[in-house]
Amino acid sequence: MHQLTIAEIIRGLREREFSSVEITRQLLTRIEQLDGDLNSFITTTPEQALQQAGAADQRLAAGDAPLLCGVPIAHKDIFCTHGVRTSCGSKMLDNFVPPYDAHVVEQLQAAGAVSLGKTNMDEFAMGSSNETSFYGPVKNPWNPEHVPGGSSGGSAAAVAAQLVPGATATDTGGSIRQPAALTGTTGLKPTYGRVSRWGMIAFASSLDQGGPIARTAEDVAHLLTAMAGHDRRDSTSLDRPVPDFAASLNDDIRGLRIGVPKEYFSEGLNAEAAARVQDALKEYERLGAQLVEISLPHTHLAVPAYYVIAPAEASANLSRFDGVRYGYRCENPADLRDLYMRSRGEGFGEEVKRRILVGAYALSAGYYDAYYNKAQQVRRLIKQDFVQAFEQVDVVMGPTAPNPAFRLNEKTDDPVAMYLEDIYTISANLAGLPAMSLPCGQAGGLPVGLQIIGNYLDEGRMLNAAHQFQQATDWHRATAPFAQAAGEQ
Amino acid sequence: MEWEVVIGLEVHVQLATESKLFSGASTRFGAAPNTQACAIDLAMPGTLPVPNKEAFRHAVMFGLAMNAEIGRRSVFERKNYFYPDLPKGYQTTQLAEPIVGPGEIEIHLEDGSSRKVRLHHAHLEEDAGKSLHEDFHGMSGIDLNRAGTPLIEIVSEPDLRSAAEAVAYLKKLHSIVTYLGISDGDMSQGSMRCDANVSVRLKGEKELGTRTEIKNVNSFRFVERAIKVEAERQIDLLEDGGTVTQETRLYDADKNETRSMRSKEVANDYRYFPCPDLLPVELSEDYIEQLRGELPELPDAKSARFASEYGLSAYDADQLTQERVLADYFETVAGKSGEPKLAANWMMGELAALLNREEKSIDQSPVSAEQLAGLIARIVDGTISSKIAKQVFEAMANGEGDADTVIEQRGLKQVSDTGAIEQMIDEVIAGSAKQVENYRNADEAKRPKMMGYFVGQVMKASKGQANPQMINKILKDKLDALL
């Protein structure tokens, strides 16, 4: 049953092939047996899951079940869950149990989904390899010596390992798309404001956006339909109607104009990965789409601008973790200063501290104009690049990440090399555009991701394009060796 | 050497909204600690701010009342610093694009002169919580009830030239915010707090001297004293060849001195930047015009109307319009008694003295406007003299009922019976042979003055109740008949 996609589970539950309790129990067992090696979950909630599954079965029997009723999912541990520890991958929040649910959690609960637990992640979503987690690194189900990407590495790995058919995730600079690419899953970062940030622990508020990771575009569409929606508690939430994203999956894509930015195929891109992306573009041509070479001239400025803006916002967002009201507090503080210094010094990991320092520096007197203001100007230029591009094309396509999954510890001592992992994904966050990744082949036995960037609120068209590709290809059906080997259990 | 004192004020006014600036928690004063702080106020992870529309309404009305530019677009920024009563580790405030831009108001001074004071800007911001350092055995307690309460910080240009001007400006702000109903203006509860920037320079000098900032002075009287004593300190320092250090100082009311607060600390770098959780707020012309239409009559307009409509002096009109409740009280007394000038005199005389003595505000006055109007009516119709009226007023203040009841029960009705008065006068003249003799021998010019003695004696005999005009007339006739 663990091989089933969300769409298949929806059908199976309705046709009484199995119950929600059955599939929930099976996946919980699988997690218990397999996740020790994978480390994709920080917390599992079996009792709560079975309770929710039982209730879902009753609703299914009564015939008034919402779409995702009884479908098991998992939440990235950045989303607050009422009564369930929400750590954000940090020692700082190892003891934090929120008295409220994130909007995304409420939405999925309202849609009937059953939550199995909370997935591992880079600490405070800061990382591209899931190696900064206080709870240890997550292994890539395609090769346990490789990273699953980050920061939503737990969600991506759990989906790739078939521990859960879909999971929530967040993306500030590529944290949904890059792990999706590295684990052969499909993940989508919506338009900024599509999904409420209420209850989603902030990293960089102007860039953070929640979204789903699953195994197919169709499943992503179902999850996104449930997750999206206006929320008055988030002032940046968009008050726009949410379509059923699954409804347009089968639209004809003949004539779709695909912009291919030349800057996304320059040096630094792994040759094999580049070839797989080119193959995918050819496939789209076969499907009747039209390729248009475009230029996004400010692409090379995205990473530097991002690594000013995101740390600047983070430096303030993380000030609340001060050991005073909740979370980690150092032992026997001598005075206030000591309380602050040691609680934060001991509670945060290296990467988080590095970014707080970088951010505070960029905002400090005398440097603000040179860094923060300049980065905001760059941000506008990058947005402008896309606005112009979308005058000619319907979607933009290119690689998601420059390389397939790298080895554990390969880049941990070289932050800049790690930051460059996000070189193709960051622009969409800076511009606030929706973007997704779907598997389009393999390089050296590891998955390669194709990125689709859409115009504002155009997630439907992106999912349509992704689904049509998945109807014509099998890359999304390729099963990670870890899931396959464990499949017998 | 003649010195000039230069003062600019930063005044924090707590807005009278039901809920906080970015959360739905109540702003009510005096609740048990931490009972009015929700997850947002506690800066729980994942919580987000949502701006309070009513706070914007208040701020815009204030700006309109100050003849100020209204920020069509205003932006909240984060001011970063660590303190236990600041849960997020930053204060959400406005800096580059505030809700209220430059403006100007007129203040009126006791000598009858007035001057313009320019407003630099006013911005919306959230208040911090309170740190409590007593009763926690070497630790501190944190009360976050106040955290997130909406404030407007009103920043003046350095246009004030004396402690008295600073107080007049502060009183003007107080009257504007209370007229608008956007704050209770209660300084004792911290609804209005004042920081004063004070510097001195030689008269005629163009450059401003080095300023110090006196923090959190919380009454009109202390503002006046603190500025005076700080200006004197700076002048003494400079005259002795010293220099003023730019620093924050605290006013100690008990010792009547200011002292350095944190001179050892290095300058804070607050690392302001626009708050990414909040979008810029854009206000439409229609909205602003609608609020302009909702503005109540403001103190200056009311004062001008009192002068023209009731014939009051500019000073009286100004005094009576400083507070909206006071002005309302006056209009009731003037309307019901038909005697605006007497109403003004009584309010600024006996009533002001009574309230001052009992430390009560006008809305707690033991004598109601209706009662005072009744009293004035009895003076005007001759039932009682002004002198007796004071007795009646005191009795009303003691809760003995309205003027008619007091006059009746105490038998204070004025004696206007000619026969009775004549009899009393005859008795006084008969018993004052020596004074009568002096009167007869005195110069014509001195006689009116000498009559005072006889009037006093008659008054005494009548226990103050004889009609003074009648005494005067009859007495003069009788004395003159003796000449």
C-alpha cells in the first residue's frame, strides 16, 4: 500500500479497497521499522494519527468526506501543531509544544488528511542538505551516503522512501524544490502569499512560503488545493480565489510557450544534469510546446542578494528565541546578559548563528545602504527580469539544482559552495513567483530535477505542464532503492 | 551672559483602542499580570501581526487635528534590541514613512501671547511590556499586558524656549487627544509620557547646543521642573567652562535633579528595516476626507467660539476649552443660567479652587453644572448676594443639595425689605456716635470711603443677608440727612 500515490489512496478509500486506519497503521509501522536509518521524522504521532484515521473512516462511511479524508501525510517540523512538539530542527525549540496549529495544518486537517508526524529539516530551515538539523542529518533514499537536500530534506526523503505519500514543506530559497530534485519527488513553492504563514516558524518572512512535496504533480495539486487560501492572520496572505488545481491537469499544452533562460545553463551546472533537463525540454517539444530562449540577465546577482535579505530578516525573526518565555534556556544564568548569550549560544547551531551575524551586519549602521538597500534594488531587478520574460512566455523551465545529491559532509565546511546549491531556485523567492521541481531523469543513479517557474498565481498551468510530462514519462515512478529494498518488509 | 533654552518634546500617547496594535488582546489597564497577552504578544513562534484599523483611524485624526500631512503610505519597521519585556526582540514602529508628517499647532501662554510649534512627525508604534524589579527576590518579573498596546509618538521640532512653553505645548497635545477621544490622556497611568530634549545656547546663537534627553517625565509639573533644573545644570556647566555630554538623563522628583542614566553604554544600533510581515499601508483620499468630516470641534475653534458667542476674554475662553469636559460643563452652566460671564467667573474661581483642594477633575466635580447654573440664577434674580452665594456653593459641594434647597434650609434668602434694613441702619447709626461725628467732620471726598464702616456693621447685623445695594442707598440718605 505504501507505493500508492495520494490520488490512488483517494480512490482506494472511496472504493473500500482499504481503510484509512489500515493504510495509516501500515505507514506508521514502516516508519517505525525504517526511519531509524533514514532519520526523516523528528516526531511521530501514531496515537493521534490512528484516531484521525478512525474518524476519517467514519466520515468516508457516512459519505460526507472531503477530498483528502483519510489520506496520510506528514508536516515539516516548521509548522506549529497544537499539542505536538514543534522543534524547527533546533535545540532551541526541542521542548516547544505550541498551543495552536499553523494555518496549513488546520487546512489539511479540514480536508481530512491524517498527520503521521513531523519531518526533519535543517535548523530553522537554514541549509541545503539537511545537515544542520539538531536531530542529525537525513539520508537520501537513493543513496544513504548522500544528502536529500534541504531544508525540507525530511519531507522529501520520507516521500521518496514511501513512508508517506505526501508532506508539507517550506521554501525560502529552494527548500522545497531542491530536496524534491535531489530525491526524485515533485514539490511546489506557490506564489508568495498563496499559503498562509500563520504558525509557520519564520526564517525570512518576505521569502518564506509553504507548499507540498509528493510523488506526482497530481498529488501536489490535491495537497496545494487544500493548503492554499486567504488567512486574515497573515497580512501578506493573498485574498484570491483558490481553484481546484487538479481540475486543469489534463488541459492541452500544445502551444505552451516555454522560456529557457540561457543563464540557467552556464558554468557550474553538472553536464549530466544539464543533458537530462535538455531531454525534458525536447519531450515538451514533442508534446507540442514551443521553446523560447530567454534571458534573465540579473540571475548571477540572486545568490548574493538573497544572502543579504534572508539573513537580515532572520536576524530579527530569531531574536524572540531569548530563553525568556519558551524554548531553550541555559542552566543557572548569572544575569540577563548571561541568560541571553548562553541561551542563544547553546541553543542555536553554527549555520543559524552564522546567518544571524551576517544579517545583523548587513543591517548595521553604515552598512545598511551598501548591503540591505542594494540587495532590495537587485531584488526589484530580478523581479523585472521575470515580468519581462512572462510577456513572451507562459512558463520558464530549467534545472532545479546545479548537481544531483552530493555526499554527506561534502560541503559542510564550505558555506559558499552550499549556498550555490540554490543558484537556480532563489530567484523565484526573490520575485515571489510560484516554482516547482519534478523528476526528469537521473545522473549517476541519482535523480535530476526539472524546474518550472510560473507567472504569479499561475500554479494551475505549471501543474498542468508537469502532469502532462508525467503522463508521457516515467521518471516520477522510479522508486528509490531504499524504498524498493524496504518494500518487501 | 544671556542664555536661551531650546526644547523639543517626544510625547508617547497611548491610543484608546479596544485591542492591541497587532493582536486582538485587550488593552484595558490594571488587569492581573500577563492575563492580557495572547500568543502574538508573547511572540510565540509562527505568530504574525495584523494591523489594527482603529489605531490608524486614531492616528489620522490626530494628524488632521495637528494640521499635519497625512502619510498616504506608511511603513512599519523593526527596531531591534534585546530586553525581557520586548518579546519579539524588536519593536514594530515607523521611521522613514510615518503615518503623520510635518504639521503645526499654536500654543497659548499665560501672558496672553501665543506661538507656533512645528510638529516634526508622529508615528504609530507598539508599546513594550513592563519589567517589575520588586518582590521577586533578586529576579525580575515580566508583565506583558502592555506589550503591543498602540502608541503614537509625537515628535516636535526644537521650537520651545522655556519650561512653561513646553508645558503649554504638552497641555495642548493633551487637550487635542482627549477632544478627539483617541486617548484618555491619563499621565498617572502612563497613557501620556514625555521625553524632553533640552539644550542651551547663548541668545542670538544660531547653532543648537548639545542636548540631553530627559526620559519619561510623567506629569505636567515634573516636566516643568525637570526642564528648568536640567537647563540650569547645563548653564552652570557651560559657565564653569565645561561641556554638555549628549546622553539620556532621568529626573528624580524627590531630589529635583536630573542624573545620567546610561552614559557608559555605547550607542545602540537598532538596525531598523521595514517589517516584512506587514505590507505598507496605503490610505485613500476618501478615507482621509471622511475622517476630516468626523473631527469634533477642537480646542482652538471652541475657544474662538466661546469668545465671540459668550463674550469671554481670550484668556478665559482658552482656559475653559482646555478640556472637553470642562468646556461642556461651561456650556451647560452658561446655557441654563443665561449668564456666561458669571459662569466663567465661578468656574475659574470657586469651582477651580474646590477641585484643586479636593484633587478632583471636572468630571468628578461635587457641584454639577446644573447646580452651579441654579446658584447663578439666584444671584442674578437677587435672592442671594454674591457673598452668600459662596456659602451656598460650599454647602452644595458638601452635598446639601441644589442652591434653592440650601438657601431654604439655611435661611439665606437676601433681606430686601426696606423697613427691616432701615431699622438695622438706624440701630447702627445710633450705636456709632463717634464714627458719625467723624463722618460729619470729614471732607466730602473722604466720606464715601468712610461709609464702608457703616455698611460693614449693617451687614454684620443682618448676618450678611441684607441686600448690599439697598444698604448703600438708604445708608447714604440717612447719613447725608445728618450733615
